[in-house]
Amino acid sequence: MDDERKDGQDGLEPQESQEGQGIEEGPRLASAELRAIVEALIFASPEPLTPKQIFKLLDNEPKEDVQAAIDELKKDYERPGGLALVEVAGGYQIVTRPDLHEWVRRLFHERTTQKLTVQALESLAVIAYRQPITAAEITDVRGVNTSGVLNTLLERGLIKIVGRKQVVGRPFLYATTREFLIRFGLNDLADLPKVEDMAEALGLEAPILIEQPTREEDLPLAEPDEEVDEDGSSEPPESVH
């Protein structure tokens, strides 16, 4: 009986050991290697990579180690060089230094034709500072029809339709997008330049850019998937009112 009991115990020991090995965590990455991985992920990502995404990609590593790697990487990019690590739209992105953009543009001549016009920039500024806002309100501010400009901004993904204003005709309400933050290197709307500086740059009066208090009738209605008329036809959200 003693031999049988011993044999049984011997037979269980390897199984318990294997189970224990199954839940053991692997060895932690060295800090330098972890920092290099974080840098590679940020560089390779087509969009700003958020801390949450980085933690998920490196879920086998302690979160505090990953955060330390991000912080060390920030310090690394404080040194003079051609690249910079910036916080954009709630995430991190590795970009060329702003003061070197003219040199970089020489590689991409075709992109010069994609610059926004002054009219588009003026409309975008009005939307950014006074969102949500209707096309008619933008026209009142700028004094010219903005339909074509708004369509351009929609196509570029810089603005989006966020609802309808609860007034006669229920016109669309426009607001800026995450792409807007990325394109202009902003982490969030709080990083917008001072109203006075933006107004001076665009030749506008500062008061027209100041964000107005949101009234109840300005609040968006349901998401503008489709507006169905009484005859059953639908109106696509892309049209500009």
C-alpha cells in the first residue's frame, strides 16, 4: 500500500508541476528592448497610437513597465534630431520636426496641390471654435456661401455631421473630427491657438470665432444615418443644407 500510495503521489507531482508552469508568466523584457518595441509600434502605426492600444499590444508586460518605456522614449526624443515624438489626438506619433517640413515637402511635390484654401481654413476655424454649428451660421460669419467648402472639408475628413439643429428645416450641425486634430498636431481642442492669434492669422474678427454657449435648441438630435421623408424616400447625410 505504501508503494502504491508513493507511486500515486509520484504520478501527481509532474502534473501539478506542469499546471504550475502553465500559469507562470514569461520573463520580462529588458527596459531597453521594451522601449524599442514601443518606439517601433508608434512609428509603424498609421494613426496616433493611444496608451490603451500600447498596453493591449503589450499585455504580457506589466503596465507600469510599459508606461516607464513610454516616458523614457519621450525623453529620448527631446534630443535634437530630425524626428519628434508628439502627443496627437490622444495618442503618440513620430513625426518630422515642424521646422524641417519645407525640406520634407521636396520629396512630395504632389501634396502641395492638396493644401486647403484660405476660404476652407476660415470655415474650418469657425467650426473649430464654435462647434456644433450649421452651414447657415458659418455663412453668416464669413459672409459668403460655404456649401462647396463644407463638402471639401467633409471629403478630407476634417469635419463631420453630428446631428441636426432643432429649428425649421433641421439643418445639419458640423463639428471637427479626430483627423482634424491629427492634421493640425493637436492633442485635443484645448490645444487650439488663442482665438485672437487665429483671427489675426485669418484676417477675421476675434468675436466671431469665440465659442458660443450651447443652447438647448442647438443640441444634436439622433445620429444622422438617414432622414426619411413621408413619401418613404431617404435623404443622405452628405448633402449640405
